[in-house]
Amino acid sequence: MSDDESTNEIKVVAERLREARESIGFTQEEVSSALGIPRTSVHAMEAGKRNVSAIELRRLSRLYRRSVEWLLGEDVKPTSADSALHRATDDLSDEDKEQVLRFAQFLAAGSRPVSGTAPRRSTAE
């Protein structure tokens, strides 16, 4: 592999890391806290000035809800459900998209009890 190819791959990974972080609305500080690394390390990874370890890559993948393959620059095809969701929300206003996002986050959190509350039980017998 040539130096140019290696440099290009590093640049792609750096761009994907930044794009993934921004897509979920996290700051570099929030990512550094979640991973337990300095903010300067997150900045360096996104600038292509620091290599990302396999463990960090796996943690970033989970945090960003993106595949490792995608973070590494692969063209990962979305599932049919992903495509359908994208098409269904494509023409919505920004406000409506925010509501869809909040609802999706609500659904995702539904499998975990809210801190300090007991799980809900069905009242039907």
C-alpha cells in the first residue's frame, strides 16, 4: 500500500468519525467522557492525526450506532427498513424530523427502566 493510499484511508476514517459524532449531536467532550479518553485524543482522531485502536473503534461504533465497517470507510448498504424510514421522513419539515427523532429515542429507551422508577406492570389480568 502506498503512502497516498494510507493517507487517504486515514482521512476517510477521520471524516467518518466526525460525521458520526455530529449526526448524534455529541460534542468531542461528550465522546471523550463516554470513552474515558482526553478530548484532545478525540480531536486528533477526527483530524487524522491519531490512530484509533481496535477497542476504541468498537466503542465508537456502539456509541455512534454505526458499523465498524462504515467507520472504516466501507460502503455499507442500508437495510430496507433504513431506506424506508429515510424515504418516509425525507419530505418532512425540520420540526417534524425532530419529533420523529424524539419518538425514536423514546422507543429505544423503552426497554430500559427510567432511573429511580420501577418497571411498569400490565394491569390486565
